[in-house]
Amino acid sequence: MQPLTDLDFNASKKLTFDIIGNELTPSSKYDFKFKDYAPEVFRELRHIFGLDPSDYLVSLTAKYILSELASPGKSKSFFYYSRDYKFIIKTIHHCEHRQLRKILKSYYDHAKQNPNTLISQFYGLHRLKMPFGSSGNGVRKVHFVVMNNLFPPHRDIHRTYDLKGSTLQRYTDEEKANLKKKKNIVLKDNNWLQDDKRIQLGPLKRKQFLKQLSIDVEFLKKLNIMDYSLLLGIHDVNIGNKNDLNSKRLSVFAPPTGANKLTIRKTNPISIDRVKDLPIAEFPDRAKFYFYSHDGGIRATDENNEPIDEIYYMGVIDCLTNYSIIKHMETFWKSIMHPRKTISAIPASEYGDRFYDFITKAVEPKKTEYKDKPDLKPYKD
């Protein structure tokens, strides 16, 4: 592999496809134009993260991926899984797209020096361009990023937390969520404090985890990034997969044959069939990474470093928010109404310190009290 140059970080490559994913010549009438940003850089990143390159582009340009990205009504950010569930395809706003390109060199250097980073693994940055409207004269652009899927398809996740270290509006009402029959209930900081939970890592694993988290947080602080969180999925070994949660939670989009054009052209897209056959084995390419080495995650251990009955799947996500002028104004206005230590939007350095302090307490034995633990009764923000 040739050493990367500065040009590689600013390079892009355009490809043209028809509706079924066949590559076309540039002059042909197209259904999709696919732009691949910094392809050589992301190829190296995929190598660093142990991703098999053979089916990456094929997976992205398959008809079910292209059709779903092109579906009308997808103005908000959304994500779904690749067919093998190894990665997530997530649409992003243009400002996030610019931010990732801006920090790409720093991110690449960080990933190369820290292959066990807890920060989201970015596998590719792309743009999809397609004709839009009844006449096909309009043009629609969708930016999306491809990342690692933290949660395994072969293990049920029994409890999920999203932890920022802030407490304002950081509570999920489980009763309401259950009444609405939500499949993926994500609990937040106040739920964690109310449950008096801990990430149970013995001294050896705790030391490794906090060391890497400290390195990652310092990196994000230097880039002026905030608003990230630790996504934590907990698998209870005693319960196992008997509730079959993943067959209800996971699905891959696969448009029916012959209906692809309608999916793209119509204002109200047709229904989409879902593939429910889930992989039964763990991801073997994760085994070499410390925090993914046990069945795709990390096994809980007691204070004697002996295994106990939980497996954790976790990583630092949503790492593309810069502490901008808008965020600065948000800090100002929310600080008038609420204690500054409780709000999410604070300068990157403060945010990183508070986040690290909260997660440090989260992995310490239960005798350690959380700093500034709020009065959670009646459990409302």
C-alpha cells in the first residue's frame, strides 16, 4: 500500500449506477451517482479496523441500499444495517459531513496510533445523488457515513444506555415507551443514576478501559468536539437469547423486485419487505480488539478479575458536533434557567472532563458515589 499524502484526504471518486446496482459509464442515463470521499484513506481505516474489503462497495451499491437511501420522506437523519449487520449506514447533515472531512487527518492518525479506540469506527463517507420529482428533472443529494455496528446480531441486548454525563432532559420514561410498544428503548443518564448501575470491570479491564477513554476524550477535546456519549448495551448471560429480542429489533431493508423505481419516484414510498435471517455467529474480525474480544464485546469481571454474568457492547458515538457559535448561544440561554453542570451544551474541554468523570464513576465499585448525584424523585427532568 502506498503511503497516504495530503491529496488523499481531499480526494473523491464518482461512480454511476442503475437501479439494480450496475456501474454505468459517466455519459449513461443514471439512477444514482455515488461519490466516494477520501477512498484511499477510508480503505486504510477499514484495514486498521479489520474490515474485510471484498464486499464493502458491493454492499453499499446493492439495490436495497440505494433504493432505501433514495426513498422520499427521509429528510431526518436515520440509520439501518448492512446485510451482514457488520456496519451501520447513517445519513448525516451536510455540516457533519464537512466536520468529518475537516478532522479526517487527525482521526486517521488517532485510529492508527490507537486501534483499540472507543470512538466510532468510520469506514466510509459518501454522497448519493439521484433524479427527483415526477419528471426526474430535480436532483436530490444524500450524505451518509458508514460506521461499525456496536451491537451483535447474535446476542440480545437486554438494556441500553446512552450516557453523556449531563442530567438536564436526560431521562427516558420506560412505562410510556412500553405503552407505545417501542422496540429499542434507550435509557439515559438519569435512568442510570436511578438504577444505581455500574459497568462491572475488574481492576485489569477497568485500567485498560479508563486509559483508552482518557486518550479518546483528550483527542476530542483538542478537536473542539462535544455532545458525544457512551452507548452501552448490556447482555445478561443468564437470560441469553430466550426472549429473541433481535428478531424484533433488527432488520435489513430489501425492496421487492420490480418495485424499485416506484420506491424512488413516488411521494409516498411503497412498503418494504424486511429480511429477518440473523447471523448466528459472532464477528470473528473483532476478536483482536481488546474491547470487542469476548463475543464481540467485553465480559464483565469482579474485583478478582473473574468473569461474571454480563457482556458489555460499548463505544463513544456522535463525535461530529463542534462547539460552534450556535452551541455557545445554547450554553448561554440554558445556563440562565438551569445549573450549568446539568446541561449538555458546554465547551468541549468542560464537556470532556465532565464526561470522563461520570464514566469513571460508572466503572468504579458501588461504594463510590456519583459526583453531584441529582435528587431523582419524582424522576423527571
